[in-house]
Amino acid sequence: MEKEYNSSLVEERIYSFWESQGFFTGNPSHPERFSMVLPPPNITGPLHMGHALPYTLPDIVARRMRMMGKSVMWLPGIDHAGIATQMVVERELLSKGIKREEIGRERFIEEVLKWKEQCRETILKQLKRLGCSLDWTRERFTMDEGLSRAVRKVFVTLFKEGLIYRGFYLVNWCPRCGTALSDLEVIHKETNGYLYYIKYPIKNEESFIVVATTRPETMLGDTAVAVHPQDERYRNFLGKFAILPIVNREIPIIADEVVEKEFGTGAVKVTPADDPTDFKIAERHNLPFINIFDTKGRLNSNAGNEFAGLDRYEGRERVIEKLKGLGLLERVENYSYSLGHCQRCGTTVEPYLSWQWFVKMKPLAEEGIRVVKEKRVELIPSFWEKTYMEWMENIHDWCISRQIWWGHKIPVWYCLKCNEVISEMEKPEKCPKCGSEELKEEKDVLDTWFSSALWPFSTLGWPEETEDLKAFYPTDLMVTGFDIIFFWVARMIMMGMKFMGDIPFRKVFINGLIRDEHGQKMSKSRGNVIDFMEMIEKYGADALRFTLASLAVPGMDVSLSEKRIAGYKAFANKVWNASRFVLLNYRGESLSIKEDELSIPDRWIRSRLQKAIREVNEALDEFKFYEASEKIYHFIWDEFCDWYIEFVKEDLKRRNISSLSNLLFTLDKILRLLHPFMPFITEEIWQKLPHVSGSITVAPYPLPELELIDDEIEKKVEKMMELVKAIRKLRAENLFPPSSFVDVSVRILNEDKAIFLENVPYIKNLSRVKELNFVDELPSVEEGLRLISTDFEIAVTTPPPKKEISEKRRKEMEKIEKEINSIIQKISNPGFMEKAPEEVREKLKNRLNELQILKEKLSEGK
RNA sequence: GGGCGGUUAGCUCAGCGGUAGAGCACUGGUCUUACACGCCGGGGGUCAGAGGUUCAAAUCCUCUACCGCCCACCA
């Protein structure tokens, strides 16, 4: 074994080995199954650090489950990511001087498919480098033929049930992407702008009604002015008409409840075709809808010849100028308001009146609410339930049509003769109503999340009743980010209930955002992005995985620093070297343990190991990855390496086979315990252990053997550790070099003298003591060479190399007195002795006793 | 306007009713034959603030202040 662990020489080779052995292939007929589906990454580019967390955590779970004897099926795949991918490819083509419109829909799709293949390869490679134990025999893509059939099946079914409908409504429209968006795809940002006060002359009168607006250009589409019905100021305006400036259209002054009296002037211009509130007012009052924009966000001919073709912002300038000229712009105020932006390209969205397809969500949401309320689907951490419920209970219909090219075509045809709308899985021959063969195909595609919502069952073969579907649905766990709870998690639950009649997953672990070392969001503009492949190359996938696990507190964001990753690379190296030590000391003996040959440290580490195993399993059962990783880390580094290996060196001098066996068996357990977190290095080392064969990926995961826990031994060893630490402390304080040996006298103060006497070789070895004398009376030495504990008193009798008078004693005394006082205060509280449990009282009393002895001894020493 | 998180050592975070913890950073010693990605020591916190509950509160309750996020049709 090399002196240093080099992950780059190991990881890729090991993954290929696993893959070739088929360890990750799920078996649907296995009696115990565990299944998950990977949240499919978008094919918009390579994976980034944001993926590393939700892909590492389920792998830890998957690997543990596999080691627990289950047949694990973790299904990988990628998402076509409609708008996002179309945008990326468009940009890519544009850099080569090619415009999407020039090459047409078909050729553009070809280009996207090429891109997809390239992207897929990168992503697959990255997932493998991360070590994800995915079932590659079941890889899927949201636009596969099978999944596309599922999409059509769902659409047609919902359409026939009336849960999908087509309507002419005001939707969020991105003028850059040229498509409708769902409410969720609109990001609201606080924006600094202006509030314009515009005077609308009253017909046949000399007076005005003043309206306030942030969008003066939309006045070109106004069809009313509204005031609150109870607003005294405007009572006698009701029923009159205003003359819309510039356009000179007569528009009614109406009363509607939604108008806020306090805002602006209390009178609001109504633009039904450009504002959701106005849209509803118009519906209530039968106002006309005048659409003044085109699909690019430019004013159209409805806005008047003077404005047609102008961009909305140019239009605004022009309208303001005109109003100024007419003397109708009363005033302008600074005003900050919330503006919607396209999630993908950041363009300000424009409400746009158009024909779109919608899913009626209320009926679907009912089941989605029920299964979470009943805890059939458990959100972890549970505080997300409230957010989920609130959204589900106030759910709006979902606009699912997109006017883009890349996506699942909506399976609808229109009869050109009788206008019948036909939705079928495949193109119909003729109109079922009038028999005409003149059918026009729907050009729109579906929202990418429509297919994502089906992912847990469409990937398993639905609508066919496949063996996989029966075996692996519902899945056991979903790990994903909070940012897609509404987009994805909620919709998967609703669709799962609707089409499978069952939940898509039993548990959803909601991970936080990956941030930089100062808790800042990672972004290219901040320049604080940590590249995850670079980290893998530099520190190894194991180190990265362990880092992520150690930071994964349910529901909390994760602040990642390169130093932390480097720290766990050191940990991997530590594991490597500890293993190297063990293997260096193994000389082919046949291993076995004779109980009576085991040393005290052997029995101690065995007991400690069981506790570590128990704690790690318990933490993992509760998805406390951080706790599990911390327990393993400290067990391996502090207890196994820093203490046990040092102890066992003594036993190895005597070639105690039971101790050697115990050492090897402990290492084996440690590697298996660690494997889900650090799969590569543990496999690499495990293969080198004697008496093992196969792969650690399918070796049993350690479970605690509680009968091996021995609290007595643990206490004993703790005492000898204390003595070792005391001697080390005196050595350090007196600047004895670590390589030197000292002589020490010890006076034991309690009855457990035997513990110390029995373990002299270990104590001497760990504290680098040459002569350890047990005495009844300590020889006189300089003050700094003595130390008193509750169990013993020691003196270093070797003269120190340098004189360094320790001022620490006084501080120590102060500390002790402070603690004594706090305990006395507690005990003298009458309520305490009465109400505190026996256990706590005993503990405090004992502690007080100890402290008082210490205090006495310490002051004696002065 | 509602709601949800957070505020603990210089930094990033655990702990969530019984004597303040980790990693990193800092600091003293050291290449003691697994490991200098190491070993052995050390320093460092009135747990955001104010009330309350309790024998006991970083931990439970109430309020306040800041930070972050989500939802919402005051144009």
C-alpha cells in the first residue's frame, strides 16, 4: 500500500468493477425491495454542486439498504427541460450565427437531440464519478417513446374527464421566449419605478377623473375606469363616461369591490387584456377586452397606428410624451412594486390574452392534501408540510401549454370543418363528429413539469402493468430541493394518486441550498462557485461525499468550503493509513478470537464499536446524515486510531492473535460502516483484507451486537486514558520533547488500583514513560511537575529540559471553585432536592465530592 | 399583507430541559517506525435582547430586533 491514498488512481476503476458485476441492478422478484427514482437533471448543461447534495444523500441510503440485503433499484434518467433547454440550444446556435426561425422546427429539434446526447454523456459520467449506485439498465429520458406514451395517456384521460380544458385567458407571457408560463415560472422581484397620475376627461363635462398607474402605455387598451362602490368622492361619477386620452374612446366609470380607496386616487384604469385584476373586473362588468400587445411584447395595431410595432417600453415613453403634450399627466411619483420575470430568461413577463390549455387542479389537490395529512407521504423536515398545505389549498389551475418547439406535443387535433377538438393517443383518421379528414394538429407543447409529474411511474413502464411497476411503485424515498416542492413534489403526489391510485413515494427528504463558505448563494457573478468535478479531482469523491453528508442537516442550507473537503480528504488518508498499519502487521496468520486472550483495550474498542454502530444506524434511520458522519468520523479518528491502534501496538509486540484478529475484524466493520459515505476507498481497502471476497457493496451493513457492550471495561479504560492524558499534559507543559521518555510516580487515590496496575504497558507506551512507579507517598518535585486528579496524583520525576513556571494552576482553581459554587447554589435550592430526579441529584453530589477533593489536593500542593 | 427558517467560540455550523460542542482558524511542542493530509498540549462563548414557565432554560412560552426565504390581484 502506498503511503498516501490517491483517489484518482482508484475511483474510476472501482466504479467500473461495480458496474460490471451488476450490483446496482434491481431485481423485481426479490422479496425485499427498496426503490427510488433520481430527480432527473435537466439537459441544460453539466451537473453542478447543487446536484451533488441531493444525489449523494440518496446514494448513502441506497448503499446502506443494499448492504442490509435489499434489492435496491435506483432509477436514473434525464429531463428534457423544455424552455430551459430550448433557450440553451438557441443560444448555442446563435453563437454560430444560426437563428432558430431560419432552420425551422424539425431541424431545430435535431439540433436539440444532438445536444441532449452530448449532455447526457457528461451527466452520466459525473454521476458515476460521484459514486451514485444507479441502476443503469433502467435509464430513462422524459421524451423516450414509453414516457411520451404515458404523457399522452395522462393528457387524453384528463381531457376526457374534463380535468384538462382549453380557454382564452390572460396568462403570464414571456415576450423573449414567446410562450405562456405557469404562475410558478414567474419570479416576482421588487422593482423601483414610477406611479403615473393621468387625467381622464369626463364626457360632456369640464372635469377629470385621475387614475394612477405604473404602466401608462396600457391605457391604450383601457375599457373602463373603476372606483370603489362606497367611495363618496366618486359617487356622482358612476354611470358617466370618461374619454380615454390619445385614443378618444368612451369608457364607462364603474364600481367594483376590488378597488382600494386608499391607493392612488382611488380610481383605477381598467385594462382587461393586460392585468389579472382588470380581467376579472371586466368579466363581472362585461367589458370588452382589447389586446394591445403581440407575442414579442410589442404594441399591435389595436394600440393605434401611431404606436403599432413599438416595444412596450418605447410605447410607454411615447404615451407619456403625448399625455404631457395634452396636459393630462398630472404628476409622477417614485414607486416600488413587485414585477414578474421569466424564471428562465429574466425578461419581464407580460400578461397576455391567448388560447391556452389548463389542468383543473382542485379535484387533484384533494388527494394530494389527504395523503400528506395522513402522513402516508412524509415530508422531512415536517415544517415543509405547512407550506405544502397552504399552496395545495389555494391551488390555481395550471397552464400547461407552451408555445415552444422542444417538448411533448399536446395530443390534440382540431377538425377544420366542424371545429371539434379531439384528444387521442395517436392521430385520428377523421373527425369522430363529422367524419372530416381535415384535421389540424395542435402546435403547442406541454410544460416540462407535466412529464416530470409522472416520473415515478412513467419510468417503470406505466401505462403497461409491468413487473417493474408492480415491484417498485410506490418508491421509498425522494430526495430533492425545497425549490421544487410545488413544481414537482406536489404534482407527482397528485398525479400518482390520480393514475396509480397510490402515493409516488413514502418519504421526501427536502435538502437545503448549497452555499459558499460564508453562507452566500453560489453564483457565477459572485465568483464563488465551487466546481464539483474539480473538487472530486482534487480531493476525491469520497471526501466530497463525506463533506456533504457532514453538513446535511435536514431542511438547512449547506455552507460548503474547500477547506472542509480538504479536511475529509485527510480523513480518507487517515483511514487509509490506519488500514495500512493493520495490514502491515498481518502476516498471514489464520484469524480467530479466544475470548480470554482479548486484552482490555480489545474489549474496550469492541464495546465502543457497538455503540458507534448503533448510533450511526439510528442517525441514518432518521436521515441525520450529519450526525451519522460525525459519529463515524470521531469513532475512527479519535477512538480507533488515536487510542486503540496505540494500545494494540503493545499486544502486537507479543503477537497476540486474538488481538490481531480483533484489530482486523474491527477494521472490517469500520469499513463497512463507512462504505455508504465513502464507497471508493472502503472498497479499495476492503478488497485487501484477508478472509473477504466479493465486494463491500453487498457485504452486510453492521448492526449493533448489544451483548458486546461492556460499560465496566469502558469505565476502566477511561481511567487509564485519564492517567495517560495527565502525564502527557505534564510532559507538554514542561516541554519534554515527544521523543523523550520520562519517569513518573503515581499515587492511586481510589480502590480501583488494579486497573492501573493491570495496564502498565499500555499506559507507559501511550505516555512515553520509562519507569512508572506506584507509590504511597509522592516524591517531592517542583510544583509544575505534579498533577492531581480525582483518581490519582502523579509526579514526573525526570528533571525537565526547560524551566517553565506554570501560572495555570490558579486559573484551574478558579474554575473548580466556580463550578463548586454553581452546584452548591443548585443543591441549596429547596425545590431541587424535592423535585429533581434521583439520578440528577446523585450525579451532582458525586461531582461536588470530586471537585472538593480536587480543590483540597490542589491547595495542599501549593 | 400572510407564512416559514435563522441569530451559539474569529468563521461555518451541531446541540433543543439537567455542569457549553465539532470542523476550520489561532497558539506551544514535535518527523515518537500507519499517517506532517500526521502526533501531543493550550487559549477562546453572559448561547441576539427583554419578559415568563420550571427545582433547573442555549434548549419550552410570549414579545422585540436584525438576517434569509416562500406565498399574495393595492393598479
